[in-house]
Amino acid sequence: LMEAELATLLENQELRKDDGDDDGTGKHDRVSDLKSSIADAKTAAEFGVRKAQAEFYEAFSNGDLEAMGRVWSTESDVRCVHPGMSSLDGREKVMASWKQIFSVGGDGTVQSFDIEP
């Protein structure tokens, strides 16, 4: 909503500039406030994503089912696609898959490699 309001204000400012009109209503201050609020929200969202990512890899590396359970939402629909598997829908199925994966063991090391076509 903030981005929509900002776009509207900026569009209106451009229209007034074209008309040579400056109404002095403090909309410039609102534009500055909105830009700052949007930047803050993006920073907070990025922090939240990075935090969840770190918690996920910590749980994965340690094979910690309880910690993995804290990563996955309990209040909204979830979906997980493990490599080489079909999509799992719903928390119960997702958590059952992690339980199975962690029961196999391993050292939690993830390796990547390129496949030549």
C-alpha cells in the first residue's frame, strides 16, 4: 500500500511540475517519509528471510527435527519439494518427510555439482 501511495504522489508531483504548479501541501515530506518507510520494511523483510534461512540450514545440518519444525509455518499452508521428489503439501506431510530424511542419518553436508547437457 505504501508503494501505491508513493507512486500516486510521485505521479501527481510530475503532473503539477508539468503545469508549473506547486501546491505547498507538504506532500514532499510525505514522499520522503514513504520512501524511508518502504526501505525500512524491505530491510526488515530481508532480515526475516535471512534469519529463517540460517535457522533452516542449522536445523538441516544438525538433523534437528524439532528445530526444523520451528522453521515451517503452523498457521498457513506449506509446500516443500525435496530434490528428486514430488511436491508435499501441508505441514504434516512436510514434517513427516523431514523425519524420514533425518532418520537416514548422514553428516548434513550438502554438495552441489554441474551436470553437462
